Amino acid sequence: MKLGIAGTGMIARDFLSIQEQIPGISVCALLTTKKSEVSTRELADQYGIELVFTQYDQLLKSCVDTIYVALPNHLHFKFAREALEAGKHVIVEKPFTSNEREANILCNLAREKKLFLFEAVTTLYLPNFKRIKDSLSKLGDIKIVQCNFSQYSSRYDSFKQGQVLPAFDPGSSGGALMDINIYNLHYVVGLFGEPERFAYYPNIERGIDTSGILILNYKNFQCSLTGAKDCTSPPVYKIQGDKGYLIQETTANVCEAFTLMSHDGTSMTVNDNHENHRMIYEFIEFQKMIQNNQLESCYEILNHTLLVSKIQTRARLKAGIYFQDEAENL
């Protein structure tokens, strides 16, 4: 994979710190702004990256075969669509797009052009998440699921003082549901599929959710997903069944060790995550699928992404949270 990265923010730098650990991936180019060109060239020198562009069309005309869109949320759709139209495979940081309309456009375009398109959401690719899915039968009939990812944002202080940064900007598709509760949604939908009903109950300040609880109603059990950027709590993930329960005390984006407890008092702690960084697993899978031309595997995962996008969009709109131009276009 000859990778070009659009964006040089925190998540892109996080990936660059571990890219040498992923066989088959070569980062060939970075896209930045004119304002950040000098610092980006220093970053490129640090990691031995040959090309730096300030115009997206230059990146799309370069030797790269895959674009990693690591930009603010509201730019994901535009940059991913242009990359697909240029014949490039695309990896898009979570959240995939601002809404389900955009998600459907991208997925249809990828299928039409027979290109790979991935959402970079670490949860789905972590070995521990796969073990959790395999362990659900040990819990019997599921009754209650609780997920809490609450992390006070340093940007919330600025928000309270009147400075609106992308994390809390409706115009940038920000908010708690899009930022951290989206991991909880991927986690639960990845384990249990589509709920029968859902509703979002947010705390809204100046048109954006600074925290909130997403309720998913399944046929035989209830699920609550808490995501907060205006307060903090230790992460707790519990899946309760009539034969036992599972508890995980790390957030869904890392899924570290979890414990299975049965009613007879026996317990088992599992930790199959052995890499030193959460992003390694997903990029190994992306590389393998592209290398082996496993388009159907890619599109099966895209169906999951589309479902998450559908729930996120409809729950958010019902709660009265609209992003830029959504009222007119949805």
C-alpha cells in the first residue's frame, strides 16, 4: 500500500508513530495547508516521507494508491469522494461521514468503481473485541448492556468561554455522539446488530451535544451508551445475561482486558491484545484486504458502517442536533 495522508493532526501523527510496524504499508505523501507547510516538512523528514503537498489534487495525481483521510469530521465526505473519483482506495477516520446520506453516496461509489473503502474505527479489529463476540454465548440470554466512555475535553474549557473549536462546532460535525460515543455504538452494533428502536438524550449547549445517552432497544434486552466530553467517569462496559456477566474497564477504542463472571462464582480474565498500539490491528487488516483483493470482506464491513451511520444520524436529528446544511439536504 502506497499511502498518502490527508491531514497532519493528532490522529495522523499517532499513526505515523507506528506505521513502520505494519508490513506492506509505505507512507509516501502528506497533505497539509500552506500555513502548516514548514512544520509538515519537518514531520515528513522525521519519518522519511518524500512528498508534501498543499493542494489535494496534487496528492491525488501522485504515486499513492490509498488515501487516509485524517481531517476534521465535516471534511471526511468531500475528501473521500474526491479520492474515490480519482480511483484511489480510501481509509476514512471515524466518524465515517456526517450523516447517512453521505455514507451511502461513498459506499455506492466505492462499489461502482470496485475500490476499497474503510472506516478507521479501531474497535472492530481488536482481538479482544472479537473474543467478546465469541464469548457472548457464555452469558446466556442477554438482558442489560451498559457502555460509558466519558472523557473531559480540554476544549470544553474554551467552549465555555465562547471559543468554538471543531470538537464542539455543529458546522464541523462535532459533539459527543460523533467523537466518543460513536465508539460505543460501533461496539454494540458490532456485537448485536441492528436494534429495533433507538433514541438519543443529549445535554445540548449552543446547538451541540456536550454529552448524552443513546438508548438502543433490542428485542429481548436494553442497552445504554453514555458518551461525555463535559465530565469524566471511569470507563465501564457491562454485558449482563441470565448466566453471568462480562465487565470491561477500558474504553471501546482500546478494548483491553475483560472478565467473564458466571453465576457459580467462576471467572476468567481475557486479554488477547498484544500489539503496543490500538491502530496497528486495523491497518494490518486494511493492508491484507487490499493486497488480497478481498472486496467482499471490505463491503461486508461497510454494511456495518452504514448501519452505525444510520443510527447516529437518525438519533441525532430526532434529538434536534443539526449540522451544516442538513436541514435542507436530508
